[in-house]
Amino acid sequence: MSKIVIEKTGGTNQSSELILDFELDTSRSYTIGRHPSNDVQIDHAAISRMHALIFHHSEKWMIADLDSTKGLSLNGERIRCTAFSDEMCVTMGPARFWFAQGPEHGSDPPRGTETHVDVLQLEMASDERKPIQKQAFCLAGFRNISVGSDSQCDIRLQNPGVKPLHAIIFRRNDQWFVTSTDNSVIESRSTDGRTDGTFMELGDDRVGACGCLVFSLIRAMPIS
């Protein structure tokens, strides 16, 4: 199984300290940030509350920046989303991430909640002569969903405006988020106003538009 090794750099003496070494499970994704609710917590002022996402797609492990203040860097250059390769080092504030490839296997996906069912609603804008297409996908049993035109995506959409890997839907605790996989802005529309970024929380009447796709979350009560 592939694994991530995280070390924390020291001060001027360039010393480092191993802070985490864990195996990756392909059935789930991992959030990294300063807040203790993340899967991996790094308590440092240079780390954002929810800084980055590690996820598995198309037989590769990838890391994406979640609108963090300091960002992610690879070989001194800031990155938005990239696939890991052996011995590659990604820097996040004082932390350095090392990846080691191994044979992949995943555990059984988590069971859905008993109190409600989360449903992802996708609206795909087509040309002016056709109405907007709407699709719904049940999220029960999943921790992350890939959306795009690539055959390896969990939700595959055939539209010229849909990128091979357009977005990742992921869950942290009982909340769902959407992030683009490049620098594409997601326009967040809600009763609280409109904000722009490369990732956002879904639910509570919040709608996110990324290119030709519009994302929203329906929390439905199960039929007893």
C-alpha cells in the first residue's frame, strides 16, 4: 500500500522532525490542515485551517490545494493540483510530504448515515438551443467522488466543457465540499451572498458553479 511520510523542518539549522507516517487507503480521501477536525492535523500558523486534500484517481494519488494562504510548492514553484510520484517532495509551510508507491487496496466503503441521504445534484449548461441538463447522484457509502470526462472518473460526463478531471467532491466529517483540480474558480452562491474560490462547502442552499457544471447538495430523509 502506498504511504505518505510527513516531516517538519526546523529553524536555521535545517533540522527536521518526523511527525507522521501513514498508509493510504484508496477508498477514501484525506484533508490536511491546522484544525483538529482534519484527517491530518499540522498545528502551525503557516498551515490553513483546511489546507490540502489527498485523493486517489485513475490509479494515482494526487494532492490539491484548498485555497490555502501559503499554498503548496513543488521544486520551489506553487502548485494547485498534481499527481504524486515516488520520492517526490511537496512542501506545505514547515511540512514536507514524501510519497512512497506500493500495491493498492482499499477497505470497504463506509456505510451511509441512517438519519438522512446526501444526494449530489449536477446541472450541466449546454448550448443556447438546449435546456440545462440535471442529474442526481446518491453519495451514500462514499467519501470522495471524481467528476470529469475521463473514463476513470466516478461521474463521467460527456460535454466539451467538462475537463478530464473537472472536480472532486469530498466529505469531511458530515460536510461535503467541492474543489476544482486546477485554478478554475468556483462561484459560490447562497443566501449569504456570493464568493469565489477554488473550493467550497456544499449544503444549506449553497450552490457552486465551476465552468459548465453547477453543484448543489440535497439532504433527503430516507423512506422508512
